[in-house]
Amino acid sequence: MKLGYYPGWDKGFVRDYIEDLQADGQRKKAAVRLQTDLLKLEMCWPHAQMMNITVKHMPGHEPLRELIREFQGIAYRVFFCVMGQEIWVLHAIEKKKDKTPEGDLKLAYSRMPEVLSGQVRR
């Protein structure tokens, strides 16, 4: 599998978000863990659970998926979809509550059709 970031494959919103986390001294370790999770996802999809990565389906928003990373009391979420041999990372958030904010879920879901229809390419 190959992993890319919406909207520009090598660059995108989630890649920028992770770089911002790296620049923040208190969140640098969270950024490293997210990068490691994404690397494992790329290497082991669809068997990510075997690599201790938590991924869940988003009911009603298929084929959107959510990678879950808990670190130091903060819940990090990375939304992605799979198209053929490509994993497209669409959106990422951090939150303190269990429920994913509806606006973030809708944003990730709204980006997915561009990827799945081939409008966004590597």
C-alpha cells in the first residue's frame, strides 16, 4: 500500500497538522506516535489491528475509517479511506471527549468523493 495526504499526495492538511504537532515541544511525542501509526497502517493494511493500531469503520460514512491514537489524555483521530492500493489521509483532529465532532466527520466525508472519483491524484 501507498499512503498519501489529501489534497496533494505528498502534502496536505494532515501532514501540515503533524508538522505543527512536531513544532510544539509538548506534542512532539504525539506527532511521532501518529507518524508511526500511519507508517504501520501503510505497511500492514488491512491487518493494522495486528500492529496494535486501532482503526474503526464510520457507520453511515462508509468507506471512511478512523485511526485512533490516545496519548497523554488526548484523543487523536486520523480519518482516511482506501482506494485500490492507496490509503488517502483526509483529516485529523484532537479531542478530549469520546464523541467525534459532527463537523469534523462531515469534513472528512466530504473530501472522500474527490479521492474515490479520481479527481484528486498523486
